[in-house]
Amino acid sequence: MSLRCKVGMQVLQIKSGAGNEGSIGEVIELLGNDPVYLGAQWCKGYGACWLVQFPRIHKIYGGPCPPVTACPVPDAWLMPMDGMPMDENIDDEIAA
């Protein structure tokens, strides 16, 4: 199985069932398929799942859960940020 992400990588969450699209986090650990985390099964049927650390509290889909900053996210819902341009590297002017 080919995965998009790896441990330590900065990632952008591109899909979410709870409105977390656009969140940037760091991949902590590969949890595998349909992992149990915080006493609940996550990412069921979505393939490989990573534990991702976010800088702010992350919304959780599907019921009451303690506020978390790290949560499981399917690999397919994450985009690696390696090689992506960051705002400070973008030149707004075009040389003539």
C-alpha cells in the first residue's frame, strides 16, 4: 500500500466530516486501518489512518468527545506540505 504521508511530515487536511478542512498539523504516528483511539473506532472503511497533532482543538465528528489537538485522520484526507509554496516564499511581482 502506498501512503501519501509519513511520520514528522507537515500536512494539510483536505477533507473532514467535521469541518476541519484547511487545518495544518504534524503526522505523529501510523495507526493503521480502522484504529481504536480514545476508546472509539476511527476512520472505519477509509484505509490507513494517521495520528495528527494540530495546533488548536480539533472538532470531532460523531458525538461527544473530549477536546483534542491530536486525532486520527485517514491518509487520503491529508496532503503533504513538503514542496508546497508558503506565503513568505511567494513573490507577488513578475519581473519584466
